[in-house]
Amino acid sequence: MSAVLPASVAPRPHDRSAVRALIVDENAATRVAVRGLLQGLGIEQIQQAGDPVRAIRMMEFEAFDLVLCEASFRSQMDGSQVLEYVRTRRLLAPAAAFLLMSAEAMRSLVASARDWQPDGFVLKPLTAAALGPRIEHALRRRAIHAPLFEAADAGDPEATLAHARRLAAETGGSSLELLRWQAKALIELGRFREVREVCDRALELRVDLSWAAVALAHCERAEGRIDEAILRLRATVRLHPAAGEAYDLLIDLLQEQGQLARALAVARQALEQLSTTQRLRSLGEIALAQGELEQAESCYTELIRRTSSSLTRSPLDTCMLGQVFVDRGAADKALRVVSTVEGEVDLPSRALAAAVQAQAHVVQGDPVASEAAARRAIGLASGSEPSETVLLLVAHGAFAAGLHDEGRRTAERAVALRRRARGPGALARRVLTEAGIEPEAFARDASPLPEPLQAAVGGGAAPVPGAAHAPPVAAPPAVGTAADDVAQAMASLHRARFDDAMWHIASAREKLPSNPMVLMAAVQVHMLRMRAKGFDDASAEDVRACLAELDRQIPGERRVFPSVQPPG
């Protein structure tokens, strides 16, 4: 799904003599044959690696423009894992292409690698007639889209959207790939009306796009129409059994609704279709949350086996297996398992290992050791950016050690990572329930925002004229009183998180709509957001409304803001 470039913007064909290529294949004869094909295509700077680990080490120390990698190796690290490692650690430049080679046209192979964005698949035996156009296409596409890929890798949805729209304008706007990038960025930004517009354009070009169906389900989720989103996603996975992103969102929504058994069933279905480490982890976590400990142990044991000789090995998988053993009452076994992680430099892994130790010491009847391990886990988690799962299990360890306040704060931090979720996930529900906390206390407030804030954050039925900088619909977790909301809004402002500040102040105004403290805080949030993002009419109108209400509350006839009138 690459862009079709008009002659005015099409780049010149690559100078193939300048392309630096790496061939990764354990068969020496295959490497020689592929090298000959590349030389026949004009590519002269060619290096070879006979195994995945050597290839990765070469990419760590040298820049390559093109990688041709075998999909299946006798070692436990396959081509998809090489691609995962390369992409997650950004070992290739945005303009570099990565192609997988395989002797078999297997749907499961294509599906398992799709999450890591390969630039193509080529079937063996290779021929110059087949390989040449694939390489040229991949290198041209990468060169054209390099700024977009760089912005996406940097986690900058605004820049990703800008590059995707620029390229679409230059290429006539008919590229499904660029429309997909726009939808993805707009979802991150919470601009769901625009997501629908992009999906409508894409579906006019092709009616069976799984990514467009998933994007529309995101819209329905944001609008609170969860049942419709679930129905759409179920239909999508029936039509597209390898649509990993559809499974992921469906599992999330079912967890938020408390339908944990159904979420577990979908995770099993996803693993049947996509036998990847990512799917194993998802199933293992949901099984753990559901108390399906035999299933969870099987998943994490298989993960450790699959990745033991791979650079994608994660000590977190070992810690999760330790958590399973704690839950099964095998404290000694859990301690032995996580002791292997103590030398890791990865702080989240060490935090999770300490959390497992805290729980194991409780089982063994040693509260002093349990509290020490729980405090160590909290400290390690505070000094890093762990995942939601790690934070929840650190909270679990704190609760087990009797550190209730610390556990609750850690759980709040974990739930806050689920940016658009309207409720805690399966693991959060289990951790909170076992700690005596009602999971619904951590749910987002799904009620509509008051006008004109609803328009300012991208909700409501009609767009606001001039509101060109609408912030994302990304509600942070609900907090207690209006004063708590105001404090959270001010903290968000200090971190330049203007969108979160808007949500917190909206929550405060729903609780105390005429409170002077809340009104002044709303004015401050709007003014600082417009200072950073630019003027918009909706925010300006709300500032006027707040000032008019403040002025109205002053006794007597004299007014501080005589020129400000209440709207309407």
C-alpha cells in the first residue's frame, strides 16, 4: 500500500552502488546466491551473517540501508524476532528497508511479523526479476516516508500526522497506507471526528480494511458506545483472523466491561491465529488475572523456552512465572525463579522481582522481609517507567506487605497508563479487589463534558469555528474531590500536559460549577494551553464565561470586568 508518486515529486532511482546491504541466512550457499543476485542488481557493498545474533551485532555497529533476512532459523531466534529487536531498538535508520526471505508462503509467518513492519516478503528461490523490483520499491518507499517513520518512532503523533498529510497531498491522497498513518495519529491525539473522516475516505477505496474497522471501534469507545465497538471488533476478527490490533482492542474492552472469561477466550483465539510471543504474553497475563494459573504457567514457561537463546529474551517473563508460583502457594519456587533476575540492569524487571519476593515472604510468614522487598520494589518502579502490569504487581506486593497507601498510589499510576480506557483491566481488577478496593473507583468518568469544554476537547456534535488546536480526548483517572481535581490540573500544567489539565478541570467544574477556586483554575488552564498551542474560540469563550461568573459573585453593583458579559 505505498504511495503512487507523480513525476514532480517522485525521487530519483537509488544509486544502488551506494546501498549497503546485509544478508542474514544460516545456509552459506544461499548467502552466496543472494549476494550474486544483489551484485547483478548493482549493489556492491554487501556483508553476510550466518546467524541472527551475529547479524544484530553487525547492525549495532554499522549502518545498513537494506537487510535481507531468512524468516526461519534452526536457532530459537527467528526472522520475526530479529525484526522485533531491530525495530524496538531502532538499529536501522528510518530510510532503511528490512525484507524477510522464506521458502514457504505461510500466512502465519506474514501475520506474526506484521506488528514489526517488515518492508516485504520474498519467496525462495530468489530471482533477479522478482528481487530487483521488491528492493527498489522498498527503498523508494522508505526514502519517501522516512520523516513519517522517524516521527512515529519518536512517539510524536502531531508530527506523524503532519508528515502523513503532506505526503498524501503530494501523492493525490489515495494511499491507504498514508490514510492508516493519519488515523493512527488522530487516535493518539483523541481527534475522533477526524478519525471517522479518514476511515470514510479509506473505505471508499477498499471496503474490507481491518485497520479502518479497528479505528472506528476506537471512535465508538471514545463515545461510550462500548457494545457497538465490541460487536464491530468481533466481526472484524471473523473476517480478518490475523488482525492482531483488533484482538488487542477487543480484549481491552472486554476487560474494562468486567467480561474477563470472554477476554481470556479471545486471547486464546488470538494465540491460535498468531502464535507469537506477544500473544503468549497477553494470554498469560489474562490467565493470571483470572486465576487460570495452569494456563498462565504454561504460557510463561513456553515464552522462556522460545526466547532463551534469543536477544528478545525478557527477564519480565521470568518474574511473571515467579508471580504464578506465588499465586499457587509455591513461595520457595517463586524466590528461586526471581533470584535469577537480581543481576539485571533493567529496573522494571528488578522491581517486579522484588514485588514477587514481597509476596513470597508473606507466604513464608516473614513480614519484615516482605516490607523491605515491597519498599525496594516501589523505589525501583519510581525510578523507571515500567508497564501497567509491572506497576500493578508492585502495588500487589505493597498491599501484601501492609503498605496500603503506597500500594494505592502505585495502582493509580498503573491505571493512569490506560489513557482511553473507561475502566481498569483484568489484572487491575484482581489486584484492587484483593486489596479491598472497589475497581469501579478507578473507572473514568464517562459522563459528557460541560459545554463549551466538550467542544474544546473534541466532543459534542458540532465543531467549534476556529478551534484548530483541539486537545486529545484522553481522560486521566477520576480523583476524589474538586480540590483534588484542581491540584491534578495544576500538576499537569507544570508538566506541560495541557490535555490532562483540561480533563481534570472539567471534572472539578462538574462537581463545583460555581466555585471561585475552580473557575480561576479553569481560566489558568485555558490561558496556558492557548499560550502553548495557540488561540481557539472555544477556550476563549469559556474564559469569558468563567470571568463573568466570578464577577457576578462579587457583592454590590461595581464590577471588576465590566466589559465581560455572560454568554447568551
